Amino acid sequence: MLTAFARAFRTPDLRKKLLFTLAIMAVFRLGSLVPTPGVSYTQVQSCIKGASTSGVLSLVNLFSGGALLQLSIFALGIMPYITSSIIIQLLTVVIPRFETLKKEGQSGTAKLTQYTRYLTIGLAVLQSATLVTIARNPSQLFGPSCTSIMPDESLPTILIMVLTMTAGTGVIMWLGELVTDRGIGNGMSLLIFTSIAARFPTSLWALRTKGWDKFIIVILLGLVIIAAVVFVEQSQRRIPVQYAKRMIGRRMYGGTSTYIPLKVNMAGVIPVIFASSLLSLPSLIAQFQRGTGRPPGWVTWVDQNLTRGDHPIYMLAYVGLIVFFTFFYVSITFNPDEVADNMKKYGGFIPGIRAGRPTAEYLDYVLTRITVPGALYLGLISLIPLIAFVLVGADQNFPFGGTSILIIVGVGLETVKQIESQLQQRHYEGFLR
């Protein structure tokens, strides 16, 4: 593997792409440390030590590489783009115009990408305004010990902060597209990978304070978890497909064999993001009821059961939502009827299964059976940080579990495959040999 890395850097065009990607990552991390105008850097640093985030804020802080708590120019990170991409993808099922654009190929995809950019900027304005509002009362973000981080709370300062954070989101989106076009690809995914990987040293160092014995145990368990995640992410059910021979003019086409790869985890990390966001809504709504005298009974119930990650009700609800959103997302991203119709159109069939409706039913049957273990796998991986919080006393941003490990392993595998394919084009051995 080290030899393959050396050969990758000895190849001129591939070395240029790798160095360009690393430079963009460095710029992205630098922007995560530059404070937004109007924020006192010294006060923010003193408040960060006692900060604890949860729910949506924890997710945004994870994807921004800690820039959210820094209130930097890249405080929103890549989260607005992720949210807008998910929304546009869901709307392709609801809006016929979007579905038509999706089927038009490259031109339709370019149009959907443009809509995603517009929606990203709109969400960035809303999220930056919300973050500035929270920053005016920093106790919600950093805890009761933090009273003020904005020396000047005038309207021009607030507008400049909103504009700066929104522009930062636009710059991040541009950097990601640069990596996709001129780097090694997967620009947005690599920026998320950079954000999460940047927090690993801090998280591991925090575990060291629990004792060297627990630290070593966590490292060993982390290696086992990474190996298990790699195994599941690479697992797939291959459905054989045979194409019949056809005479077109004087030439015979078809007669080839291929397969449809159905991954065990077809939904990726999207169900975890959906479940985390939805589960944080009750506590977010309850915050508006706490300052109105005696809170209602449901607010007390939410505070007792849905704000602590180690509570059994929270864990059951979390896993239940992940399983639900896994099936929901797989159902809208893979259409067995459409796949069966395309196979029938081009003369393809599954051996032993009739073309048309029986093929669609068979694909739906296989997809349901492999989605069940995939959903349970996502729920188990997502519970690892919560279990570690109980057993080890670690922070809930535990490095070897949940959203972070799924993204790091997934993006890492995809990036290695892309570099490996470029090496194989030059008759070099790849990384995974």
C-alpha cells in the first residue's frame, strides 16, 4: 500500500490532483479558525471549554469540524448543502418536473444542481441568522457560565455576521466543486471527511484523561469497529442479469451477463442525520415553553427522557427512527418497477424470473430482506457513542461510532477506489491489493 502511495505521487497528473486536493483541505481548515467579524475571539475561547451541544447543533458542529462553536466564517460548514441536497432528492419523488429533470441525464442533473445551490444559500441565510440570534444569548450554546461573546449587538454588525457566514457557506460549496472538477473527486464528501477527521485527535486526547487502560481498550475496540464497518459497507447482494441476443442489421448484440449490486447499507448516513434532526425537535420546541412560568407536563417529560442520550427511551426512539428512515430513503432512491421496466426494454432478465412485474416483485423482496440488517446495523453503529457515554464516561462525540465513523469509512473507501482506478489505468497496482 505504501508503494502504491509512492507511485501515485510519482505520476505527474495524479500528483497534481492530490496536492490540489490537500491544498483545498488546508484552506477549508484555515477558514474554520477565522472568527466572524463582531465576535470576541477571546471570550469565545473561554466559553468553549464548558460548552456542550446536542441534537442539531451537535450535528452541525460535527460537520463543520468544530467551527460552529468557534463562530468562524465557516461556522455553518457543509450542513446547508447537505440539507438542500436531501430536500431536492426528496422533491424528485413529489414534483414531476424534478423527476423529469432527473431522467434527462447530464443537462437535467446540472439544473437540479443549480436548484441545490440556490436552496443552499437560502438555508445558509436562515441558519446564520438563527446562529447569530443564539450568539446574542450565548448561554444556549455554551452553557450558563457564558454571558456575552458579542461586544457590539447593533443591526449593522448582525447583518455583517449573517452575510459573512452565508458567504462562507458559498465558498465551501465552491471549494467542494473545485475538488470534484480538478481534484480527485467527491469534493463535498472530502470536506466533510476533513471536518470530522480534524476532531479525532481532540476526541482521543479527551479519552486519555479517563485513564490509559480505558484509552487502550477504546483504541482496540475502535479498530474492531472500523473493520466491521468496512466489511458491511463493502457487502452487497449481486443479482445476476442475462441479456438476450438480438440481431440488429447484420450484427448480433446482447448475450452478455452482468449483475445488479444491492448494498446492505444503501441509505448511507442519511437515516442517522434524519433521526438526529427529528429527535432534537421536541427539546428545541420545549425551550420556548420554559420561560413561560410553570412549564407544561410534556415539557418536563421531554426534559427527562429525550434530552439525555443515555436514557433508554431516547435510545429506543433513536433506533426506531433510524430503521424507519432507512426503509423510507431506500424506497425513494431505488425503484424496483423502474429497474424491471428498463431491463425488459433492453432485453434483460433475471435467470428463473419472468420479465416485467415478477422481476419487480423479486427485486422488492430481495431489497426488503437486505435492508433489515442494514437498518439494524445503522442503529447499532449510531448507539456506540451513547453506550460509550455510559460505560466510559466519554463525550457523546465519541470518535469510533455514529455519524463520524460511517462518513470517514465511506468517504475513505470511495476515495481510495478512485485513486486506485487511476493507478490501474497506468498499469500500477492499486491500494486494495
